[in-house]
Amino acid sequence: MLTLICRRQCCCTRGTSAAAAAATVLSASRSFSFKLLRPVPKPPPPRPVASLRIPIRLVRRTATSSISAQSILPLSSSPAAAVAAAPGAVDSLTGPPNPTHTPLNVETFTTSATTSPAPPLTPASPSPPPLSSQSNSSNSSNADDGISDLRWRPAPDYTPSAYLELSKAKLSAFVVLTAMAGYAVAPGALSVSTLLWTTVGTALCSGAANAINQWVEHPYDAQMSRTRNRVLVRHGLSPLHAFGAGVIGGATGVGILAHFVNPLTAFLGATNLILYTCVYTPMKRTSIANTWVGAVVGALPPMMGWAAATGTMDLGGCVMGAILYAWQFPHFNSLAWNLRPDYSKAGYRMMSVTNPALNGRVSLRHSIALFPLAWCLPYIGMTTPWFALDSTIINAYMAVKAYKFWKHPSDKTARTLFFGSLVHLPVLLMLLMIHKNHRGEEDPEGGGVSDAIAKFREWVSM
């Protein structure tokens, strides 16, 4: 190599001095040697194509498809055969697209590397295959395509208990209990038939309101773990059926109260139904004021019982309603605290979600408000003075639970307050009936209800 360089340089440097020629030859030899000795980067080895896996599940399985088993490259074909058969396919599957080749279209891909052409499609036989073969072929095609067979789960069998679930029987029974308590503590003569019709009408109104509430909220109930097993969510009843049952039940309940009791009780029942379904239910998704509207709904049943017994609405009925109104807040707010994830998921605006501190304060305020409200009953002559003492004890129990919930809000304190409220209200209503003032009462129907209450009161005082 150096000899060649020297001859070249000598030919080019004739007529120059020996020293200049030598320097020129030396520099040229160095540059040329470096160029030759510089390591040349090796091209990257081709990617091995062990198997050309074409997603068969993307191929349309139609009668006019031109693809066949022979047009798909076998998995055991060599890399050279794969490249020779479908260079564009190899580029599209193993590397960046090659501009010299056409991209692979899986639905219309056919290769010319096969030794024999694809056999023509034979026409289908006019008679369909047996049902078993059809099911097997469909299952195999679904397995090949990777598509799962989606099916609706059949709806549960219809049972009459679906109506009990639709009406929220336990909640309706609690509402009826408060209406009966309002009827029992009202002054004047008591009638068993009037009490019976009041109970039936109130139960129908409450069940109708709950049915329409579930009809409106069943898309959101499906998102909550507490309500996702309700009858409409699991398709035990159709939404149209549930709405019809609610409308018919509400109209029947209001009609019974208007015909067999009095128009005032029917008006209160209709007001309760409209407030619950048309105001409280949609407001749950817009404002935390829904809790105050719901408390009004819970305060109306004892006022209905009072109106059924007296035919009017005086101070005693209003105090009964105020007690139930105040009781709703610690009861519901403690329940809503443990349901915060569900309410947030379903989009309900509750105090426990948007303002947890306000949730505890409101519970404590209304628990304390139960003290003066209970003291008003002996003052207006509804009960004996002993009720002020007995009610203070049970209200203090409620207030202590509410204070702990406000001071240290947690799932434990909320659960304790909730179950405490379930005990508080029945005990308070029982004390109210025991300490009822019976002066000047007469029972024209033989004294059935009044005598029973009087005997029970004498038995407790012994």
C-alpha cells in the first residue's frame, strides 16, 4: 500500500525538491491509511422471521372471501420463503413500512408463493346442517375469532314479593308507625275504623312514593353497592310496570284517605307524595337542600295521623311534625356518612359528600332541638309533666351520640348514631303515648283504643 502511494506521489511531484516530496508522500500515506483502517459499520442483521402470524380473527368470514388455508403462510415456513412470498407483509409485521412494497391488507391478502392455487369454494348445500353441528361450528368460529359469546342473563321469575321490594316495605312500615302514633296521641275520641283506613291510605301513599322514586333512580341505583340489587336494577319488574304501580297506588291511597277519613288527611298525603317524587328525588342530584325537603316529607305522616283523628291541624299536630322533622337530620346524616363513596359515584349531592363538617353540625343542632320540642308537649297539655323528664333522658342519649359524631366523624360514630336514632324514635313515641293526657276524652265506639292505651298506661305505672 505504501509503495503504491509513493509511486503516485512521485509521479505527481516531479520537479520538486526531495524534502518537499518526502513530506507530501508521508502526509498522503497517513491520511489514506487512516481512511482504509477506519472500521466500517456492519449492517444490522435481518430480523429473524421464525413464524409469520397473521391475525386470522381479523379476516372476514364471508362466502365471497378469497382467502383460503393455502393463502396463509404456514407457521413453520423459513424466513427466506416468507420474505420471498410476501415482502410487503414482512415489512408491515416485523419492521417499518417499506416504500417499495404495498402494505398488507389482511382481508384481501393472497400470496403467489403457494405451489398450487386455492381450491374454488364449493357452494353450500341447500339443506342446513343439524342444530348440534351449527352450535359447534359457531362455538369454534367464536373461539377462533377470539370473540366471546355475550348473552343477556335471563330476568328473575316474577314473585309477589317484588311489590314489597318496590315499595320499600320496611321504610313504609316505619312511616305508617309514625302516622299511627300521631293518631294515637291526638285528643278526642278514637275510632278503630278510621285508624284502619288511615293506616291503609298512608301505606299506599308511602309505597307509591318509593316505587316512583325507584323508577326515577334505578339507573343510578345500579352504580351503588347498597342499591344495585333492587328489583328494577336486576330486572325483576319492568320500569313501566313499576311506574304504573306507583301511580295506581298513590291515587288509591289518596282516594281512600279522602273518602274514608277526611279531605285534610288526603291533602297531606298527596302533598307528601308530590314532595317526595317531584321535589326531593330530582333535588338529590342538584343541591344539598334536598335533606331539608326530605325532612319535611318525614314530618308529614304524624301530622296526617293527627288530622285523621281531629279533622284539623292545631298546635299539637305541628309540634309532632316538628319533632319528626328534627329527628330526620341525625338519622339521615349518619346514614349518608357511611354511603359517601356510593353517593359520590352516583352523582348525588349530599352534605356528607360536599361538606362533611356541615353534616356533623346539622346533626348536632337538630339533636339538641329535640329537647325544647319535647318540653312543649306538657306545656300545651298534650302529656303529663312526667314526659318532660322521660323525654330528656332519651333525647340526651341521642345528643351524646350526635356530639361524638360531630367531634370525631368516622364510620364507627356514624353507625352508632344511626342505630341510636332507630331506637330513639320508637321509645320517644311510646313515652308520648304513655304520658298522654286523657282528660275530657270519650269513646263512642265502646272505648277500644282509648281503653287499651289507658290499661297499658296503668300497667306501666304499677
